[in-house]
Amino acid sequence: MKNDKKELSAEGRDELLATLKARFEKNKARHEGIRWANVEARLEARSEKLWTLDQMELTGGEPDVIGFDKQSGEYIFCDCSPESPKGRRSLCYDRDAWNFRKENKPENTALDVAAEIGIEILDEETYRHLQTLGKFDLKTSSWIKTPANIRKLGGAVFCDRRYDTVFYYHNGAESYYAARAFRGTLRV
């Protein structure tokens, strides 16, 4: 449950940790060599990150650990829902694109929602890494971090998986679709 302090209740915290642990145990191939006890200890030491993970969960992202940064000691959580998160669809890319639209503006933007919930939108490299851990976005697509030179010209990029291949596409940044959302990561 969300509150102004961006904290979870004790019950919400326990429920989220149980959900994350069950997903972690069910999908061990996503994080070989990583032990849940270490992830949980890190989460307990950085409990402010639980609110963000809960927001990822509530918007349909199904966050799970996809890596460990040896240099920083951080675990990397990523949206691992089979399709792009349902609670983050029908968003144009960023606020400039939203402002550009004269009519039929979407409710929000991918970059604004990502900032609001405290996650980083995936870049192409991370999206492609995710696809090595499973098959994602077989029916949907996900906005990804757009290079500045493309964004400057009014475009934005997204990816999906079709024909057992990850595709990288472009669109006007102001476009939005019912089958396109965005995926994010959180370092804990």
C-alpha cells in the first residue's frame, strides 16, 4: 500500500518479500549463483527500495533479480512479466512528446512514470540481456532508453520479441499503444 512517505506497512512488506522470494525460487535460471538469503538481507538493509519494488509489482512488472554488480554489491531487479507491464501501457515516451500532442494525450509518459516509481527504463543492452533469460514481449512491446540523437529528431525506440528474434524499432515519441509499456530496473 502506497503512502506519502513511500513506505510499506509491515504486512505489505511481508507480503511483498514472500512474493519476491517465491518468484526468485521459481526462476533460478535468471540469477544463477545468487542466494535469496543474501538478496533479502540487502533488501532489509535498504528497506526504502521495497516501496519501489511494490510499485513495480502493482503495475504488473513482476520484478525479479537478473544480476549482481560485484563492484557495487548491488542486486539488479528487473521487470520480468511475460508481456509489458499492464499498469504502464498506453504511455508516450516522455514529457516533451506528451506536450507535442495536440489532442488525445495519453494519461502519462514512460519516463515520468519510471521516475515516479523510482526505476530506470531499460536500455537496449539490458533489454537484450533480459531476453537471454526468457522470452518476453511476444505480443507486446516495451519503450527503451532512446539515444539523444534519435530523441532530438522526435523519435523514440522500443523493442519486442518476434520470430525468436529481438527487434529494435522506432516510432514518434508522441505515439502510444495499448500493447506498449516499458520495463525498468532497480539496483538494491
